[in-house]
Amino acid sequence: MLKILMLLGICLVITPVNAEFDYEAYRQSSFSDIKAEHMDDLLKAGQSSQYVVSAATFKYSLPVSFSKELRKLSTGNKTLIAAWQKTLRVPESFVQLYQQEFKVVFGKEIYWIPVQENLLPHMGSELHPGDTFQLYVVVIGAINNKLVFLMTEFSSDRAPL
């Protein structure tokens, strides 16, 4: 039964490239509300040098400001994504979509959120630094008392440039 539930959870996270994105599956939230909701996972991640992998599917929509700052996938995020992929048996083709991450600032906290490579050209043509847009993410776990998100989509009111 647990394997069936985990497989169902994976299906909810992974949207085929040609499928219509299900915006309604993502709950509108804020970073502070998400942190409060996942405090137990954060405490577990903070008490050990290891990371915590989330076996449940948590989907959120967040209003964020576009920074246009990218970097290669960090070692910590890469390690957690690999553990998440193995734990939930996520297809490697999905995980391979995440090679870079972009900077999101929330208050005094900085999050580097892994982004699907196929979204980067659209973000570059539709967003200017400082623009506010909706970020669609899933929580995959935590490292050192900080949640780790994967970006699955974004939306903006701005027309492509």
C-alpha cells in the first residue's frame, strides 16, 4: 500500500512536458507559512549533518521577486535531489531537468531554487529583474534547517519581451 501511495505522489509531482500544467494543484502560500508548516522536518534537518527527504508531495504557489541570478546546482541541492529521486523512484529524466538554480530573497533569507532547464528561456524573455511573479514549487526536503524546493513552473502578467 505504501508503494502505491508513493507512486501516486510521484505522479502528482511529475507533469509530462507536453501536458497541461495543473496550477490548481498548488496551494498559495508564503515562505514563512511553509516554514511553519514544515517545522518538524526543519528541526530534524538541523539536528543532524544529514538531510531530510520528504516522501509526501507538498505543492505551493509563491509570489516572489525575479533576481535573474543563476548558478550551477549546488552540491547540497544536488545530493538531496539524488536522494529524493532514489527514495521516491522519480524518473532520472525528470531529475536531469534540474542543472541550475536561481536566487530568491525572502526577507533576510536567500533561497537558491533548482529550476527546470526548459523554463529558463521563458523566464529570461518574460521577466525583468525586480518583477514579481508566481513561482510554483514542490518541497523535496531540508538541509541544515533550510527547506529545499524544486521549481516546476512560473506565471507572470508580463507578455514575453
